[in-house]
Amino acid sequence: MQGMSATVPAPGKTGVRVLSNYIGGRWVASTSGDLLDVTNPATGDVLARVPLSSKEELDEAAAVARDAFTRWRKVPVIERTRWLFDLRQAFSERIDDIAATITREMGKTFPDAQAEVSRTIENIEAACGVPTMMQGKNLEGVATAIDCETIRQPVGVVGNIVPFNFPAMVPFWFMPYAIACGNTYILKPSEQVPMTQALMWEIMHDLGGLPAGVINLVNGSVDVVNAMLDSPQIDAISFVGSATTAHYIYRRAAETGKRVQALGGAKNHMVVMPDALMDKTADNIIGSAFGAAGQRCMAGSVVVAVGDAKRALFDELVPKVEALRVGDGMEKGVHVGPVVSTAARDRIRGMIDRALEQGAKLAVDGRSPDAAAAGAFVGPTIIDDVAPEMDAAQEEIFGPVLSVIHADSLEQAIEIVNNTRYGNGTSIFTESGAAVRRYREDVQVGMIGVNIGVAAPVGYFPFTGWKNSFFGDMHAQAGDAVDFYTRKKTTTSRWFSGGPTGKFFVEQGDTH
């Protein structure tokens, strides 16, 4: 069954639609009868149903993308990139529509969702520089009348597996660069939040301008992921998710010879020095720890208060956190929306309870906020007196929970930060240049903020996680994305008809 819409009627559920796949330039209803409800985490209402597509449906998309690649790679790079300019404009005209869909299915507040769409557009803008970033290099005269040249060519068909927490932005860390470099692309959106990408694919379909098969979307879960990892038609995999899954993706895809970039989880520390400007520091910590209900891989989830910094920080931080309003992200005045599901809510509450069992204390208790009982709500929570070895200091909670650790010195703070298996992001709050320099030099983390709560780089810088926060060699965004989505080819040449040339390694007639 084929059509021109991202949805078809759901059997047995009046007013609920089933999302379709997008393969070969057409909306295609999945043949799978296995459907998953997509719910609004603030209300529990069913918004749509998403099919858990089969391996055969992924294989169909891969074959279509492989066929399209043979032609798309021949399209001049400037023509491929011009489409991104049009896409940027199309998304800019629909920011509020996209943001509202994000909030309804994922839960983050509407202003936070609008900011996510803006970051999405920023990556499209950055990818418009591919005609420059994709350039190779050459050198005349590596020997007499012999030249050497390196060019970049697309990798082929690329698969992209993305998480729930940024339904709009994360796929566009990858897709614009991939197709501008001449690859074709298959997306598997998170089955928890598939509606945002369905809307964005409708916008792209209506925009037109891309040959059939250049971009494809297959809804699903584990079966589609494994089919993507194993498919001989797919040459590269880009993934964002938990560290455990990232390691699995990296290993299984690499075993089949694929190029892989797998972005994993995080435990991001915010070091607060005694000389920090505490009012502004508190505001940044709140935005980092509790924005998007803490469901960011760059969320600051641990404060390391150095020396006597904690008392002054808590004087500013605790009253502001207690004043945050929890509720439906579409309501004005709400600061913290729900987490993505009731299962996530229960897991987060359980981790707070475990911290108390291990000897920590609550400075702010958000386990039972004043919000609708049907929703997946956890209020902003501050866990104090956390020891570095506790689960609250080591494990990714992925919720609106901030753990607080004391350190006697900057050196001890650096040791605490480095003594985790993650290395995604960190921040230091201070007015001391010497402290910043020491921190930047010694901390084993890939992205650093100085008086910045969320140290996520803008689209024209790479997203450079370390340790178990990243598996692979080439990161997402900017020039690293171009490196990942292209292969280098080097040609050494000379022309005998042009006159005498030098020797190149050992040639016929050379003697010992």
C-alpha cells in the first residue's frame, strides 16, 4: 500500500493514525501488524501508533537507497547543497509546528522545543559549507613532473539510529552532511517519538527536489536496528543513545566492515569554584540540570563544589529550584515538563531512592511533584552529600536530578571528574583564568564549558565526546561529519608525452 501521507487509519482506534515508512520517495504503509502506541507523556493520551517494521522492509529501503546512490553521487556538489538552502527555509517557516509535535510526544517545554528546532536549522546551515569542506588537496612536483592529488568521494548508503530526547535535532547532526557529500540515507527514528520526524519528512516530501531514494525512513525497533547493522547494502552507521547500546552498535556494525560513529551516554560534571559568580552560576546549573527534564546527553547532572563554594551556591540554587513549575510543556509558565514515559519516571524515582539508601540526603525532593497524576512527571531534585563512588555520581540518571559532591581543591575535583567511565561534557564556573587553564588541560572530557551550563558545540564545531561517551574515530557535525561521510582517494600521476620526468620508487632499468 502506497500513498502521499505519513499516516494511515489505525485499526480499532478511532481518530488514531498509524505512521508510515518513507521509501523511494513514497509513503509506504508497513506490512507489520506489530504496533506501538505513541503517547503524550504529560497526559497519557495516545497520539498515534508506530509500526515495528520488519527486516524485509529495512532491506527494501537499503536496496532502494543503494540504487539511488549510483546516480546521486554524480550530481554536482553545489546542486546537492542548494537543496539544503531550500530545506532550511522550509523548516524555518514551520518551527512552531515542529516544536509543538516535539512537546506533545517527548514532553520538553515548548520554548525548549523551539530552541531544538533552531539548532536543527543551524546544522543544515553548517552543512551548506560542504562544497568547501569536501575539497581535497594536491601537491605538484612530488618528483620531477610527478604530481599527487587526494579527493573525497561519498561512502555510499548510510544508516542513522537516533534517540528520543531530541526528536528533531539529532537526525540533522547527520543527514544534511551525508546527502550533501553524495551519500543516500536511511533513518530509524526512536519508536518512542516518531511523530516529529514524520512531520519533518512530510515537509521534505512536499518541498521536493530530491530524487527518489536519496532519503528514506523506516520505523521500528530492535529488528530494524539489527537489519541495518547487518545489511551488506549499508556502508556506514551513525548512532546516538546509551553507552551500552553504542558499544553494541559499534561492535556489531564493525564486524560487517561498516564505518561507525556511535555516540553514547554521559555523566557531566559542573565544577563550582569559590570565586564563581553564584547568581549566574545557579541559573546556568538550573538550565543544564533541569532543562528538557534532564534528558540530555549534555545535561550537567553532578555539581562538584570546591572548598566553601557550596554554601553560597545553595543560597542561590535551592530557592530557585524549589520555585520551578512542573507541568505540561505546552502550558505557559511551565519550567520542567514530564520525562518521556512512566517507565522512565519510575526508574528515575528508583535511582533517587537508591541514593538515599547509600547515605546521600535530599536538598530538594521532586519525586512527587504537584502535576497531573496521569503524567510521567518527576520534579527537579537535588541530592546532597553524594560520595564519588555512589550510583548517583557514576550512573546516568537521565532525569531532572542533580547530585552534589564536595571537593577540597581543584585537583580533587579533576580527579572526581576523571574517575568515571564517561567523557562527554563538563563545565567549570570561576573567574580564574589559571583555574580554567588547569582544568582544560587535565580533565579527560571531550567538550568543556567555561561558565556555560550546557557545553554543546554549535553546528560548525564537532561533537567531541571521549571515553565511553563515544565509540569510533570521527565525530558528528562540521568537518568531522564530512570526514565520516567521505572516503579519500589519492592519485599520483605523470605524463610521458610532456617531456622528461623523475623516478618514482624503483622502476625498470634501476640497478643496485
